[in-house]
Amino acid sequence: MGGIRRPWTWLVGGLCALAIGLLAALVLMPPRGTAPLADVPMTDHHGKPASWSSYRGKWLVVYFGYTGCPDACPTGLSELAKEMKALGKDAERVQVVLVTLDPERDTPEVLAGYVPYFAPTFVGLRPDRARMAAVIRPFGVQVEKTPGKSGQGYELNHSLDFFVIDPEGRLQSRFLTPLPPGAFRQTLHLAS
């Protein structure tokens, strides 16, 4: 009788694994937008007002992080810089932005000293704390404040994904890190 149950166990286990995988894919990948993202006022690293519509007409690659991030953010921004370099002349059609998750410490001056280090064309955006939820909600970004490793200050555990917004302002795709080589060219519909 135990032999009769075994095939059902494998079948049920397989179906459960499939369902969990499909659910994870739905959770990890936000739906492609049918309408442009709602504008939320932010400030760029030059101290000027900015919002999603400030970049209409270009592909926008968005990374959420902060300047005090010890490893993931510098690695992610370095990956983006390599990807942009690989685009060659087509990179002129793309704008990369780092949206800080730490507006208390990441002032425009701090962002100005950090973001262009990775590429001079990269832009740092700073929403104020009151608007942070409105900025990250459409992307499904997760962020959690934790005590710093040295026992002083704090660090932020956060999503490590890259998001692509099309020239009309609609959320198109999400890339998990690390980026595969040439990841953006096909997604951005850029000629080879």
C-alpha cells in the first residue's frame, strides 16, 4: 500500500513546487505598466526638482539604494556602468538613476559626490521621507532599517533589482542581480 501512495506524493510535491515557482515569479516581476508611473516630486543630485516625467523620451534604468551601502549598491552601480558602456552610442537614449532609500543622510551634496563616480551621466534622486512609500510602491521594493554592524548608526537591507521604465514612463521590466552581459540591449529595443 505504501508503494501506491508514493507516486501521489511525488505528483503533489511537484505540483506544489510548480505553484510556488509561479507565485514567486509573479511576486518578483511587477506587471508591465499600461499607464505611465504617477509622478512623485524628488530632488536630483544637483538640487533641482525631478520626477519620473523629467526623463520622458528616454529609457530609464532605476536602482534603489543608498550611498552608505557597504557592498551591494557599489556593485550594482558598477554593473550598470559596464552595461551602459556596452551600449556604446545607444547609451545616449538611456538614463540611469539611483533613487536613495536614505534621504536623511543622502543629501543632494552627498549624492553628487557619489553617483557620478560610477558614470558621469548617472543621476541621484532623493525623495523626501514622507514621499518614500509613494516612490517605491509601484516597484515592490522592500527596505528594512537594521542596526549598523559596528553597533553605531544603521544600515538598510533592500531589494537589489534594476527596473526599466520605457520612454513613455511605463514600468517595463525588472532585472535581478547580477546582470547577465548584454541584458539591456534587447529589453530597451536598441539596435545591435
